[in-house]
Amino acid sequence: MKSTVRYLFTGAAAVAALTFTGAPQAMAYPVGPWGVEGPCTGLQPSQCPWSPSEDGLTWSYKGHSSHYDKTGGYVCNTNQWEPLRTAYCTTVMTLVRALPPVPIGEVLGGQS
């Protein structure tokens, strides 16, 4: 009886080990329907302090937000201490979200 239980546990452990090593590693990014990677390119969720918006175009951390177009190009950034920059960037991002994927970040040169 003891040897049967031991074989069962050994077999279950072997299957579990093969399952975990053969499974693809979960990647945090790209996110959103446009697949924007933002400032956390290549990082796991536990390694990136930034939080993406639902659509993946805005990434925020400690009062700072970086905004990207639907092609993944950097558009502008905002923070809670600069209201004029925030107003400009909010306007541009409204345009980005309304248009189909257009490289607005390239056109603007990533300026804010």
C-alpha cells in the first residue's frame, strides 16, 4: 500500500513538473486592444510599477502618466503639477482614441 501511494505521488509530481516547465510564461505586456507595451516593455507584472489604462494607451505611476498612440508610439506625458501640459495632452489623446491607428507620436515627435 505504501509503495502504491508513493508511486502515485511521484507520478503526480512528475506530471506537475512537466506541465509547469512546458507551459508558456505569462507576459504582462502588451496590453489593451492595441497591444501597446508602454514603459514596461518586456517586464512581468510584478516587475513594472506602472499601471496601464483599460485601452493600454495611458500608463501611470506616482502622479505621472505617459501616453501612447495606437501604434505604440510615445505621444506625451502629464503629471499632476502641470495643468497646461495635462490639458494639451488630454486633447491630443482624445484625438488618438477617436482616430484609427495613426502614428501620431511620430508626427508630434514625442513632444509634450
